[in-house]
Amino acid sequence: EQLGVRCPESCLDDTDDEVRLAACTAHWQNPEKMKALLTDANPAVRQRAEAACGELKNEPTPDQIRFLHFGMLDKALECLEHSDSAYQIAALHRLSGEFCVALERIFRKIQDPRVEVSVAAVQSLAGWSDPMALVLLSRTLEHERARTRQAASQALAGKGASALAHLKPYFRSERKVVAEAAFDALSGLDDPEVRETLGQELRLLVREAWKSLILYHRAAVLGEESLSFLSRALLDRSEKYKSLAFKVLSLLEDDTVVGSVVNALRFSDAGKRATALEILSNLGDREAAGLLVLLTENSPLAERLTLAQKESSSLAGLPHQRDKLLALCLQSSDRFVTLGALSALQRSASPLPAKLLALSGFEIFSGLSLEELMELEALLVEERFSAGSPILESGETYGKLYLLISGRLSDGATVAGEVGIMDGGPEVATVTAQANSRLWSLSGDDFRRLIKHQPSVAFPLIRRMVKRVKEKEASGL
């Protein structure tokens, strides 16, 4: 089937059933050639030929919907609302590029809760040459579901340099995953305009990463508790732009080389890190590469800040004073930086910043960005327990993870329920509230979705789970 239209017509007469079936995929839009297969001995070949020739004997199967004759597209339109997702997916494939269906109708299918339908709708949109299809595909980069975003990115990549103008606004997205999907759509494009745009983006991303890091340092020097959330937001923003800068660099240079550099910087000893930094300094734009090297070095931050400001005049002159720093942060396009500045001006943390800071204080969530913590925050339920009340009992199944907000637990921990939530089984220890306590709870389903998106969350819990199991074994229970 991968031969597509290049598949020789002689394959329609092949003695192998699978070859003839694959040939139908290549030549189904030529009914005259397909007519000879209407009496084929193989039912699958015969049914596909019936669909292509518009001579259905019975109600069409999903496979037949994919190959329906142009004169029978009304049946494909009906299947867009079929109760069976297999029919909807088949209809979306068949109607791709056909003017009998409105693009907006296909776009609405992208919002379907079933991922396979959503992805099929994206792939269907990719078949249109209408400029509006590019607009709708670009909008899909903001979809909440990763597989749908990935499908949109791949579809836009297939459009070549013509998609560039539609992608540019998404390079500036607040959400890192959206910006990544937009950049991924340019993967493999060796086009002068694309390379020039990526070069500009690399320089901008590195400068913005340094700008946020410098402002973070200035806020930290002031040492005010009211600036805690702003400091975290600025550091978060710097890390986001640094990560995106490496993403863009991998599009400009050999992805394998950049990947090796990143791995060496993260996991290797001092010698290999030095070699990786040397390689990095020779990649892409020299000024941007030099600043990116400084971002990833292990030397003291104050020293690196001084060097960065010498490297780029645009980084000089950022404010030291509290009022000017907050005024600049209020103009940021980053909602968390703006929220942090507003919180600092009020001299007290509003509920959301305080909650996000509290969540980041738990070891298991310390590696999450504010964007990811925001998603987590929406899933939490607050529960209260009076002193002496059981929170978990050994041998019982709860399917919840508990996080201590205030009060005290019998084992002195701040997290409970990790064993049950990791393996779905009963708890191995009893945990009670030693004082009136407030806890956040996270359901097992929500936690597993979080682990799938951010596997690093599981590592501290696995360590705690092993410790609890060993303690139970040592006690002979």
C-alpha cells in the first residue's frame, strides 16, 4: 500500500490476495480498472471494488466507506455522525479534500473525546488545499491532547514552507508544548526562509532566557517573601526558553549532535561536559550559542550574569530596583510572571500563587513547571481530618494520593497513599492524623495520567514505596 499511485496496474491481476487488495488502495479512484474485481474470489477485494465502483450490495463496512465512489459520498457524510467510531474515522479519511463537506465540520471532529477520531479529523484536514485548512491545523497545535497536537504538527510539516506564516504566532505561545509542536512542524525543511526564521527565533529565545534569569537573580537579591512566586515564575520562564532554544538548535543543526550535547550536559562528568560545551559554542548563531553555553555552565550564577551582559548589550540595563522590576514584569506576556508581579505589589500571595508554591514544595512535584502545576492544581480535592482520625488503614484499598497541607501525620511524612496509588493494591501501612489536618487528595486515574505526561513524578514515590515495603517486612507484618 505504501507504493500508492506508483503501484503498477498489473498488481490488480496478481494471484496473491494481499497484493490485489493493496492494489485496490492505489487504484480505487479508477472505477474502470476496478470493475474486473467485482467478481473476485476474495471477499475483501470484492467489497473494496464494490465501493470504488459504486455498486454496493449491502450497507457499507468501514473499509468500504474509505473507498466510496464519488457518487456515494452522501453515505460518508452520514457516517460522520455514526455511533461507531470506526465509521466516523473511515468517513473522515474518505471526505478529506472533498468540497461536499464544510471544513468547520471536520474541525469540530478534532474536539471529539476519542483520540482516534480526533487524530483522523486532523489527518482529514491535511488533505485540503484550501488556505483555511492551514489556519485550522495551526489552531489545533493548542489542543489539550498530545497526540492530536502531534498529528497537527506532522500535517503542517507536510505543507512545507507554506505553513511558516501560520506557525509563527504559536512560537510565542505561553504553553511550552504548543511552541514545541509549532517548531516540530518545521522539522526537516531545508528552506532559506525557514532557516532564517529559526535563526531569529534562536537568538530571541536565548536572550529571553537570560533576561528572565537576570530578573530572577535581581528579585532573589531583594530577599522579600512577597517576591517568592515572581522569582519562581521568572526561573520557570528562563528554563522554558532555554529548552525551546535547544529545540530550535536541533532543527538548525544535526539533531543527533545536539541530542548528544544535551545528554552530556545533563548526565556526564566535568570532562565530557566541557567537551559538550565546546561543541555547543560552534553550533548555530555564534552569539546565541555563546549565551546558550553560559546558560548551561556550572559556574556561579553571578559570574555568568556578568559575562552574559557583556556578550549581549540588550541584556544590560535591566532594573535592580523593586518598583522598576515589578513594572517591567507587569508587561510580560507570561501569565505567571504577571501574576507574580501583581502578588508582590499586593505584598501578600493570592490563593493561586500560594497553592502553586506549596505544590512545588513537595519533592514529587519539584520538577514540574508552573504550567504543569496549574494542571495538577485543578485536579486536587481538599479533605480535612480531625486528630486521631485514620487517613489510610493497612490492607485497605483507597486509590488516592494524599498531600499534607497543614497538621501532622503519624509517620511524620507529607505524602501518603503512594503504595496503593502506584500498584492499585492495598496500603501497607496505617496513617492517622496526629493533629487536626488538611490534605489534598489526588485520584488514582488523575495520578496515572500525570505520570504518563511527567514520568519523573514517579521516582520519589517509588523510593518511598520501597522504603515502606521494607519497613513492613522488617516488622514481620
